[in-house]
Amino acid sequence: MCDYFSRTMPRNTHEVRDYIRRIHGYGFSHSGVIKLMHRLGFVYRRPCLLPAGAILAFFSRTVPKKWP
């Protein structure tokens, strides 16, 4: 299971839950998957939201202004 997670790097707990249910035949809750991943040495962090102003400032610095 660790090899699979290291290769695929699932983006959310739903992907992990689906994999465990499909391969092993039993399910976990959202918090159960987070605890299992932690026991296996993985770190799960909830994605943080950025305010719209921060996103616009980031793109104005990084995206080149070569639009027609």
C-alpha cells in the first residue's frame, strides 16, 4: 500500500478510501484514512484557501504580460 501511495501521490482522502475499498474490501472514514496515512509515515494537510486578492497578486507577479 505504501508503494502505491508513494507512486501515485493521491490528492485527497477520497482517492485513498476508494483504493482501500477496491483492493482490500473494507472502508475507512475520512478521519480514519488520515490516521492510517499518518501511521504509515505520510502527512495529510487540508488545502488552505487563499483570498482572491492574494491569488491575483501572485498571478500578476508570475504570469508574463505578453498577451495580444
